[in-house]
Amino acid sequence: MSVLERSPFLYLLCVIAGFALLRVPLTGFWAPLSPLVVLIGVLAILIFSLVLIIQGVLSLVKRR
């Protein structure tokens, strides 16, 4: 088992980082990258939330 599989807090922090990416105001030179940053933020939220749900379900199944 790797360190990432044992640390749900890391996945939670990745979800929070995804929300932070959604709130980043990109202006000036970086403004054209705004849609890409929003897409990365949404993907981070969805993927890491899904991983947390799967780990929770697997944890419940292993206990029975």
C-alpha cells in the first residue's frame, strides 16, 4: 500500500485546492489561461472527490 492510499487527508486537500483554483482571478497576461485553470479545478474536485468516496466505500466493505 502506498502512502497516497493511506492518506485521505491528502485527497481532501486536493479537493480544497481544486476549489481554490476556481477562485483564482487571472488578469493581464494570464487571462487567456482562465478557462484552462477552471477546467483543471473542476477536474481536481471531481476526481479526488470520487477517490474519497471509493476509499470510504471500500473501507466500509472491508470492515464487514
